[in-house]
Amino acid sequence: MLVAEGLTKRYGKVLAVDDLSFQVRSGTITGFLGPNGAGKTTTLRIFLGLVHPTSGTATIDGKPYDRLERPARVGAVLEATGFYPGRSGRDHLRAFATAAEIPIQRVDQVLAVVGLEDAANRRVGGYSLGMRQRLGIATALLGDPEILILDEPANGLDPDGIRWIREFMRGFVGDGRTILVSSHVLAEIAQVADDVLIIDKGRLVAQAPVAELTARTSGAVRVRSPQAKRLHELLGPAAAVESEGALLVQGRSAAEVGELAAANGIVLHELVEEAATLEEAFLELTAE
Amino acid sequence: MTALVKSEVLKLWTTRLVPGLLLTFLGLIVLYVFVAVSQTSVTDIELSPEGPFAAAAAGVILVLMLGVTVTAGEYRHGTITATFLVAPRRERVLLAKLVAALLLGFAFAVAGVVVNVGVGWLAVELKGADVSPFDGAVTEMLGGTLLGCALWSALGAAIGAATRNQVTAIVGAVVWFLIAEPLFGSLLDHWGSYLPGAALGAIFESHGDLSRTGGILASLGWIALIGAIGAVLVIRDDVN
């Protein structure tokens, strides 16, 4: 389990992470959401011992990263991770497997998992962005980790690459393992995450299962009628014109709108309750 | 710890720079021997027989660059993140890097000495000078080369850690060793012999104010001082 307690990071006058506390349950994919500059990367780097917090703690199963007996049980793919361009993918993996005392056979296994066998002996300098991302994931998988920390893994990838990452994440947590994945692309997270953490300006805005979060945010009822104008008058400010002949109604259920229409003899062509998307929830929660 | 040292050596050897530095180093040695022997008379060679065998010392700046790469190279390419993820105890990584720098510096020296002795011996034989690399003074200098190169590499690793920038480290070192130190050295009188370049130089060949042992001790002092500054900075600073 990953636990942040009162985590704060100050860069000069800028408060990047502000008294952040949360827990990530084992066996889930937790989406770590927030606009660019919200403090996501800093928080993840603190968990991995790369950035020192100004105050507070970030622990993995009760210990800070640099006190873990086997750090390789936590895998991480970070954005700014570099590769030496002249080194082959296989040599890159060999170097880090050696440091972690992981048998060299594991290198070929992780190359197969990410589908890089054919490119393994080529120089990383010639890899596409997607291939580099896969090599980063292969590096993270060397130690057969129970926990994966991914920082914006879909950034810069083409739709194929994005789908691959999503399927990879689903397969990974299938065996009871844990992923904490940051993103500013909400659609990506909404499809795979169990839980969502939302931060803004370094502060925790919300933490909840995806379903609960979207339910909490108010949805809307869309109603289409040849007598839209008349219906609009009856509903008052709760309704807004969506398009010619269609209204979006806030704060009323579909049943209420339907009954009101029937009582007034108004014909309806469409009556739909639209669930709030995670994106709407996100925008509502991070609004000024 | 052994695993970390092996990993560091593997990382260096799989760069293009390090094998390139080794080839350049060996090439320079051959060139140096050729110039030293062709431009010196038989009498002069016999008077100071270490001349043709002092080639490795001429290439120490390359060994220093090797050392800089051990530490600063990973910051340049951003691989330091992956390194600290595998081994989050940074002091252990730094120690492994120091050992790797010493080992590789020594390996460079062994290759350099072998080439220098081989080519140098052939050259003096062809020239007709009665000189052997197993002559006391020559052997002593070759022994100094083995230790001296290892320490130049360690000093490079320390400078690389203190700057964490390959270009700054190399440019700074070249400016210091070729321009600044000779100037300061002349101002400081005999204390100038204890400056890093002069101290390391004494390991190859003892000079006026500093014996070989004195040179070794002064060099270790500089490596410890600069290395300690580098360690404090590397451990303290965030890796972003």
C-alpha cells in the first residue's frame, strides 16, 4: 500500500505539493489526475526517493523507498527517464538487471512482454517514442514488481500505443498487483482506473472510486421536444437550450421532467438522463 | 556492492565514448612514441631512457574524461533516474562509481603500458639505442603510470559528481590543468607542487618538491575532498 502523509514540497517560493495525504489500495489501478503543473510528477518522484519532500512522508508498505529491502519490487516509468542513445535496448536492460542482481534471462522475458525482441539489439537512439516507452516499461518490469508507478505513460503515443498501455495495465493488475498512474488525459484513466485521486495546485481535491465520483457530480437530463420553448418556460432557469428543439436540464430527474411534460400536454421526442463523465467531474472539482 | 560495480562497468563499456576514448588513448601513445623517438638522438635516448616510455602520461586528460563520464555522463543522458531507482541509496551508487572509475582507469593504464612498452621497445631497437623498458627508472615510471591513471580516473569521477555536468567538468578540468594550475603554481612557490595536477604528475615521475609517495598522498587528498563535495551534492539534490 502506498501512503502519503502531510506530503509537502516547496521549490523556493513555489509550493508544488501542499500537505497531501492519501492512500492507494493494493490490487487496484489508481488514476492520479490533475492539470499540468498540479504536482503529480513531484509526488510520484517523492514516492520513489528521487525528490526529497520538504515535510511529510511517502511510504510503500510502511517504508520509504530508499529503505525497501528490494526496491525492484516497485517498478516505475517516469517521463524524464533517459536512455543512452548509443546503447542497445538489451544492453540497457542488462546494465540495470546486473545492478539489481536479477538473472540475465529475465532481460529476454521482459523484452518479450513489451514486444521489443526484434529491436533489442538495435541502438535506442533509433527507437520511436512508443518503443522507448516500452523499453521503460521493460526496465520497470525487470524485478517482477508488485507495484507499478507510471507517470503519464500515454503521453506522445499513437492510438495503438495508448491501447497497448491500457491493455498492459489491465493485465498487470489482474494478478492482484497495484498501479498508480498519473495522467492529464482523463479519458485514458476513466477506462481503466478503479480509483481516482485528483489533485490541483498540490492539494488533494478528491479521492474516490471512479463510479462514485461521477455519480457525485451532478448529471443532466436532455429533453427534445417540438414544444421546447413552452417546456423551457415551465422548467425555468434549471433548463438551458442545448440546440434547436433540445434542452439540458440540471437538478431534475428524467421522471420529473417527463411528468411535467405530460401534465402540460407537451410531446417529447427524446428524454435521456446523462451520467456525468469523469471529465465533467474533474472540471467541476478543479474549477476556480 | 559488487553487483553495482559490475553494472557501472557494463554501462560504461556499452557507451560509444569509452571504447572511443580507449582507442584515442592508445593511438596517442603510438604517436607520442613515434615523435619522441624520431626527434631524439640515440645519445639523448640513452641518457634519459624513460622518454619513449612516458607516453601514457601524455594522455591522462583522456583518462580524466573517462572518470567524468562515470558520474556526469548519467546526468547528461538522464539514466541517473533509472540508476537511483534500482539503487536508491545514492552513497552506495557513488562508491560503486568510484570503484568502477579506478578499475577502468587501471584497465586503460594496463592497455596503455602494454602498447607503450611494445611500440616503444620496437622503436628504440630500430633506432639502435641501447635502452630497455626493464631498466630501473623506466619500470618505476611505468608502475607510476598504472597507479597514476587509476587516480586520474577517480579524480574525474569526483569532478563529474561535483559538477553533474559533463561539459562543465571537462572544460573546467582542461582550463584548470592546462592554464590555471600552472599560473597558480608559479605564484604559490613550492606549495604549487601540491596542487592536483602537480600531485598526480609526481606519481608518474617525482619532481623537485614532491616525492612519489607525497604525490600519491596529495592526490588521494584531492580526490577525497572533491569527491566528498560531489557526494554531498548528489545525495542532497533532487533528481528531476
